[in-house]
Amino acid sequence: MIRIRLQKKGRKKRPIFHIVVADSKVARDGRIIEQVGRYDNVTEKKEVVLNEDRILYWLDTGAQPSDTVRKILRNEGVLYKRHLMMWGKNEEEIEAALAEWKSYRDSKEDGNDSRKDKYKNILAAEEKEFKDQVQKKAAKAAVELESESSDEETATEETEATAETEATEEVATEETTDEAPAEEEVVEEAAPEAEAKEAAEEVEEKVAEATEEPATEEAVVEETPAEETKDEAPAEEEKEEAAEEAKAEASSTETSSAMTAKDAIDHINNTDMDALKGFISDDESRKTVLAAWESKQSEG
């Protein structure tokens, strides 16, 4: 089968393709029947050269183009021209139709370019907006950092001021504490002098009393009759008895729980049974006190 295909030529990394007619069984770089064009999309020229008459001839004889060659022929209008010829159009009609088709193709390409430009403009606008947002965020962050640094500076200034005030207060307290001992020393120095004066006055008073007491006592003895001395002696005895009774009453009102175990045992042993009524309290739990009380009861 005859095929219309591309044959690679040129050099490394700069290929140029020939459009050739060859047998499908022959290798790509093998023997060809005829070269009908050239296709270049790598170099700066990017040209497409076609021998339309020979291509149409081989298409009419049954040659099948490859997929790539079919796209090239379609883009160049060769296949459209062949269809017009098959429909029985004359040369003028074919030329008019091809001119109309080429203008439509060119406008479509211009539209594609405009769409690409619009897309590029949209991307540029989005990128610009993104950069503006980044700059705004950076400016906002810088302002926040400046405010935080100013707050920190004010805080450090306040701490330094408080430290200075505390230091001045400490110095003032130290000065006052240093002055206070001096005043205490003055008071202490003045105190011995006052004490010496008071001691001297007391000694003088005692000497005066010692000189005056014998006379007064003798006078009192002479003035007090014997009856008064007799009356005073019973009064003193009555006072002693009243004190003993009060002591006994106080001891009777006391309970064992208010005393230590030793005192309670001694009180039980040295006191009569009548006076010990109510002495042992209900909450008494000490065994030694209870044993002394039981022994006192057994004696009585």
C-alpha cells in the first residue's frame, strides 16, 4: 500500500521533515517513490512547502496519508480543495471558496491569539493583586511589630522606673535605719544618767526613812495601848482561818481532771472523805487516780 508520510532529515536537535510518497513496507529512511513537500516546525522559518498537484494525484490514485500528514493537509486547505473538485466546482469557485476559508482561518487564529492575550492579562492582573495583598500583609505585620516593640520599650521603661524607685526607697530605709540606732544610742546614753539620778534619790529617801522609822515605831508602840494589841491578834487569827476555809472550799470545788495525776493523788491521800465529795469527776479515766480514790474509800 502506498502511503504519504514524513521522513526525518536535518541534524540532531534540529530536524526537518520531508513529505514523501513511499511503500508502507519500506523503512522510514528507506527508498521513497517521490518527495511532495517539506515540513519545518523547529527552525525559525517554520514553513510548510507542498506540491499540491502531486499530492492530489497520489490521493486520487489511492495513497493514504498518515495522521500527521492528514493534519498538515487539512490545515493548508489541500483536502478542502480536493473536496471542492470532487463536487464539480470550477476553478473560480474553488479559488473563492479557498479565499473565504483562509480568511476565516486567519480570523480564527487572531481570535485564538486574543484569547491567549486575555488569559495572559488575567494572569498578570491576578499576580499583581496577589503581590498587592502580600505587600499589605507585610506592611500590617511591620506596624504590629513596631507597636509591640514600642509596648515592650514602655514596659521596660516602667520596670526600670519602678526598680529605681524601689532602689531609692531601699536607700532611704537604710538611711533611716542607720539614723535610728544613733537616736537609740542617745536615748540609751541619757537613760543611765536618769537611772543614776533616780537611784541617788531612792538612796536618799531610804536613808531618811531609816532615820525616821525608829522614832515613829517607838511612838506608835507608846501610843498603842495593850488592849489594842490584844484585839489585833485575834483578828489576824480569824483572817488566817478564813483563808484556810476559802482554800479548803476552793480545793473542794476543784475536780481531779483539773489537776495532774500526782497532785490529784496527793490531794486524795491528804484530804478527808467528806471534803472529797465531787472531787473525782465523771470523765476521770486515769487508773492511778482511780486506784488512789478506791484505796481512800476502803480506808474510810
